[in-house]
Amino acid sequence: MSVVPADAEGIARAARILRDGGLVAFPTETVYGLGADATNGKAVARIFEAKGRPSFNPLIVHIPDAAAAADFAVVPDHFAALAKAFWPGPLTLVMGRKPASAVSDLVSAGGATLALRVPDAPAAIALLRATARPLAAPSANRSGSISPTRAEHVAASLQDRVDLILDAGPCRVGLESTVLDISGATPAILRPGSVTREQIAAVIGAVVAGADDPNAPKSPGTQLSHYAPSLPLRINASEARAGEAFLGFGPDSATLSLSATGDLREAAANLFAMLRALDDTQRFTGIAVAPIPDRDVGVAINDRLRRAAR
């Protein structure tokens, strides 16, 4: 496993590895992704192996632009408006698979839908264009653990399970994408993220949150226990108990603060890196987290914290 800068030389090397069926961790604006050629079933299987990921959990496919979506998915009426408003960016759209789609069935966990996203990160777009393949890419960490927002997080979690890591510094958003299912009659948010329900509704009208069938997930990151540190996590805490680290929000005294000024987007960007920093069994017996306002991107932060606490 090598860590290289996400420059022209590093991207060219990464593209060769991906075309040959290898795994490359690459930066997006949300978190680092563990990429494989989405059209190569054996390469996709390596993602599940590297992450220790349940085989029934679908993967997000990254594409370089909105026009590429029609190559792989049945594009519904809402697609054009959503793509114009939010792509490139942290919104994943779940649509029906094209019957002749080149994307491996393993990406969709055998289902009839496909999750697509155009990342808003120059290195990711350059890699997609250099590879000339759609890239299946969940977060680049062992399944169920804290998502990586820096290259060193990937290296610590996956070690030699990944062939190459492209390093472009910390992720700007730091929270996984919002996942919106537009494959049916009524759009539904399957996973909250930094693109909020209100923003989506302003573009296409009312949105219903929640999946139709929790036993057949169309989205990654929807298991009850997910994004979990190794230490016990206690949420909506007013203070730390003996031995606990305190992850604060706002100006209150804390071991670390997601945002001293109470900025929810700053808190989202800091969430995974700070959870990782406090997940230290030598210093602490647990992590207590201050209440986070349940509005805007705070809905997504609380979603991740509830899953981690389970």
C-alpha cells in the first residue's frame, strides 16, 4: 500500500491500478472513497472483502458528469432539475438500473436500482476521467467504523487491503452524501447528509424521508449500527462522566468542540476526524457528545451519532 499525492502522476498511476482491477482510495468533498471499477465484478468484490462489508449493502457509483448517468440508469423526470441544482456535489441519486447497464450486479446487491453521484472534488473528477470507468466507492474504512476524512485515516483503517491511496488533504464537507431515491413515484431520502430535505424540496417539491422496505436497502450507511468508534458513545450529554472524553458543540468547555461558534457545517466537517481523535482507549473509557440542533445538516450529524451510539 502506497500513499501518493493526488497530482497528475499519482492520478495516472491510480487509473492504471483501477483499470487492472485494483483498489484505490481517493478524496472527495465528503469522505475518502474506496474505489474500484464498477463494471468489474471481481474488483467490486474486493471492496466488500477489504471493508468486511455485508454483501447485501449497495454501493454508490461515482461518475464524472450528469450526462454519464443515462449510460447506466433509467433517468426519471426529477433527475434533470436535481442534477442541475446539486451536481457536482454531495447528493447521491438512486434510480432504476438500465437492463443493459455495464455496472456489475454486485454494486446493486442484486437489486433493480443504482446509486449515482458526481463528486465535487477536482482529484476525484480527474481520476474518473483518467480511468474512463464508473467507480464504485463506499467510504474507505473497515465497515462500521468511523469514515475517513484524511489519507492517514484510510491507511490506519485499511492498511494493505488497498493498493494505493491518493492524498489531497482533508475533505471539505466531511460527511457522507445525502442519498435520495427517485426511482419511484415519490422521492424519498434514504440517508440524510449536507444537502438537506428543505433544499431538495425547494427544487422538486415535497420529499418523504425513509426507505419503503428496510429489509432491502437501496442505500449504503442505513444499518442500525454504523460509523461507530471502538469506545462507547453517549449522545445528548450535558457533560462528561468520569473517564469520558467530551465532544462539545458551541463555546462550552470540552475535550474537543465540533464548532466553538455553533456552526453546523463546521461541525459536520469535523465530526469523523474528532470522533477518531477521541477514540483512544488509553486515555478515555467512552465518548460523550453534546446535543446537536436537529435542523439543516444537524439532522445528518444526529443520524450518524445515533447509529454510532448503537
